[in-house]
Amino acid sequence: MDIKIRPINTLTDLRKCHEIQRTTWGFTDLMVFPYTQLISAAHNGGVLLGAYDGPELVGFVYGYLGMSGSKLYLFSQRMGVLPKYQSQGIGTKLKLAQRDQMLRQGIDLIVWTYDPLLGKNANLNIEKLGGIVRHYARDIYGAVNNPLQIGLSTDRFLLEWELMSARVRERIRTSKPSQKSEDWINHQGYEFVNYAAWDGELPRPVASDLELDSPVLLVQIPPDLNAIKRVDLGLARGWRESTRDIFETYFKRGYVITGFARSNKSQMPNIYKMEIVSMATTSEFPSWVTGVTHE
């Protein structure tokens, strides 16, 4: 399969972005970004790139400019790939093309949000692309009525992608194998913040320690949040609430998420690595952690 990334500039493909959003996330019309908004952002410094299988648009990435103080950055609002094309590296290609466009425009920072409990996204964002996380946004989008998100608060990580940092350049230029959860579990120098009890393939959060101070800490999350939601929504909410407490507590103490590991083995969690490290930042995002007001 020879996927090409290029700007979206035909009316047919702009409208195809509606279909991709509905198919990928099950969005209602209320949640779908209209093509008029997409093309307006693209013509005003933002990004609208498509992934093409021959003439067919199979995915896209969309973002618009933001500002922190006097610093311009790109907020990458949405990326979607049709289900039959997922898990084939298309998301990585879209993100790298997005990076190239921003660097040509003189912008060296892209940020976006994602659900902390979705391991597939974490692996791309942190391990493959080299992003970091130090901000937790509680219920930032409020109630969202679509099949993938209904029933859980829309807590999000704010992912920072410093495009010219040594970390990012190293990650995108090397094809290192993914980190394995079992390697970190057996590592003598790493300490776990939380633990889980397993009922078959469903892990249940049982204990968290919010008073650790080791330079490297590990946080367990479920290997498949959506599988848990299909069986026990209350259990999924338990994971949301327990990990929210962990990340909010340790981010306030200066910890930064720098790594992620997963496994194909049974009864093995996905794992975030948090470290006390000094990482220069070109922007601040304090408003993100306040979320929306429920009235």
C-alpha cells in the first residue's frame, strides 16, 4: 500500500472529511467539523492534510494556530483514519507531514489532547513521535455524545511536541522497537504508583500511592479501555478517577511523562513512565487544566 500525504483542496475530499469523522468516532453532526471550517483554517496558517490511497482519501489531520504569550504554535485538533486503514502507520505519516509544514512556516511547537487511558494513542504520541505530557485537563470537553466516549468524563492529556528538540528528532529518525510492559515490571530501578487486580482480562484498580518521590515512577492503565467499557462502565470510571488523582498529583510535583510501554501478553497492563526531569518549554498552558464549567 502506497499512501501519499498531500493537502486537501477539492470539494469532494473536503466533504469526505465529514464521513471520516463519523466513521472513525461515531460522531453526530453536532460534533463533526464542517469542511468550511477546515478549509478556512488551512488558508490562515493552519494544517489540513490528507492521506491518499491512490485517488481515495482515507484519513486526514487538521489543526489551527494558537498563541501562548507571544509564542505561536499549532493546535492539532483532529486526526482520523478510516477503520480499515488503521494500525498501518498512516497516523505517523500524517503527523510527520504536519511537522514538516509547520517547520516551513517557522513554527516549532505542536500541541494536542488525547485520552490518557488510550494506549494506542499514547504509543504514537510519546514513543514514536517523542511528545511529552505535563498537563492534565479534567473534563475539558464536557459531555460528548458519541459511542467511543459516552459515559466517561472527557479528561485529557495535553501533549507537547517540540519539533526541533533532540528528543523528538531522535524518536522520528530511529525505528526503535516499542517498549514492553514486562521489561519495566521486572526493572529493579522503577517503582509503581498504582496496582491492579485482574478478573480474567479485566483489570481493576486497587491501590495508589500519592506520596512517592523516586526519580522514575510507573503508572499502570488498562490494556484496552474500550473492552472494559463494553462490560462494566463503572469499572472504566474507576480507572478514570484513580488515574486522574495520580497524574494531577504528580504533575504538580514536577513529574513529566516521558515514556510508554505495552504488551501483547495476557493480564499485562499498559504503563506510563514519569520522571523528574528538567525540560525546557517554549509555552505555558495553565487554562487547559481548568476544564469547562458545568452549570
